[in-house]
Amino acid sequence: MAESKGVVIAALIANGAIAVLKFGGFLLTSSPSMLSETYHSISDTGNQVFLLVGIRYSEREADREHPFGYGKAQFFYSFLVSVLLFGIAGWESLKHGYDAVVHGGHALGGTVSALGATFPAWYVNVAVLLGAIGFETYAFKKAFAELKRQIREYEWNGIYDAFKKTSDVTTLTAFTEDAVALGGAIIALVGIALTELTGNHIFDAMGAVFIGVLLMGFAVALALENKRLILGESLPADVETDLRRIVTDHPGVVDLDAFSTVFVGPQDILVTADVSFDAELDTGDLEDDIAEIERRLKDADGRVNHVFLEPER
């Protein structure tokens, strides 16, 4: 949890500063790409705020109404990020870019004076975007390091496998958002540079369109990732098989009648099982066997925090 929170805070600081700088660049040049990138960074900043709220809410202690805790709050707030922030920001960026393509625009003009020198205003956009690329690279590396740690810990086969299997939507969202932010900044930089070099506004306008499509695509992908966890996804089949084997291989176990797992929060799994034991076991031995199986399940996977075994005789 601490690692995920650190990833989010790093992204929050970077994106808040970048949003202000990008908006300043837009005011100076009226660049469609810079306005789209402003929407992008504002949504990124709001994204981190929602994720931090989700993390804080999920840390509440379990109670009668929520006996397995509030861990799923992170899935809910991450879903809100996709719908309210990236969906809206993506649509506004796409709409603004489309309007610039259809109704025309202008090559970036104007000058800026600073430190006794005068230079083209579009230089400000270049400087801001290069700075954004630097900030986003830092945040991306931090999120990527945490994702790689989880890949090693759970023996996943790379990033694609991690996307399908991880329950840590906070790190997943931060990682993807940082990757999209890098892509958006590069698109805007290329569009602005080509517009200035050619005098044709279409490149800057199309940059805004591409950024909007990028944001909306991410919104859909993130919503689908959170959907599987909100609905109650089980562990991957291979991990479940290993946990089943721990139960069936235990001395005194005759049969495993039912076995289920479900994520009740990031890195928080509930395991339930109906287990047939040897009829010759006395009650005291049976209680010890159940406690031992529960301990082994938790030791086998650190995400297993809730185990309920129903003995059958």
C-alpha cells in the first residue's frame, strides 16, 4: 500500500505543476494541442486525487456492514477516474481538435520577452512540453518499478500478464496514465513543431485529435480493468491450483468438495472451501488440521488474508 501511495503522490506533484505550465503555453499561442494537453494534465491531477481518496477510504477497518474491509473502494474510485476524468478530458480534447481541423486555425505566432531577450511564443510550448516529458518520465519510472516488483513477486510473464492479473489498480492506473501522458506530450510537441515549420495549422489540430483519442481509449481500457475486480474476480487459475493442492495434500483430507477465491481489495483475497476429512479424526485433531491449512494458505500467497474452511465428515 505504501508503495502505491508513493507512486500516486509523485504523479500528483508532477501533473499539478505541468497543468499550470501547459495552460500558460496555451494562453500565449492558442495552440489546440496545448489546450488538449492542459485538459490531459488537469485530468491526470484529478486522477491522483481520486486515487488517494480511494487509498485512504480503503484503509478503514472492517466493521459489521463491511466484514472484509473497504478494499474495493480503490476499484470504485479508479473506475470513476476512467469515466469522469479521462472520458470527459478525452472528449473535450477530441472535440476541440476536430473544431480546429474543420474550421481552420493559424500557424503559431507572437513573441515573448524575458531576461532582456525576445523569442517566438511557440518556444514556450516546446520548453513546457520538454519539461513535461522529463516530469512524466520520472513518475513513469517510479510506477514501472513498482509494477516490475509485483511481476517478480507473483511470477507474471511481463506487463501484459500483469494487466490481466493484478489487483493493484492504483499502481496500474498510475503506470498507464504516466505512459499516456508521455505519449500525449510527444504528440503535442511533434504537432506544434510541424505547424511552426510548415505554417500549416493542421498538424497542431490533428495533435489535439490524437490526444483526445488516446485519452478516450485509456478511459475504456481502465474501466474494463476495474469492472472485472468490482464484479468480484477470482485468482488466476494457476494460482488457485497451487492453493487447492495445499488443501488436498494435507494429511487427513479425503476430498475438496468446493473451493473459491475472490479479491475483496487490492492484494486482499478471500478463500472459502468445503473440505471432506477422514472420519477417523477426532474433533481436536480436526481443529488443528483446519488451523494448519489456513496458515499454509496464507504463507503460500501473502495476499490471502481471509480463509473460511467448512469441514465435512
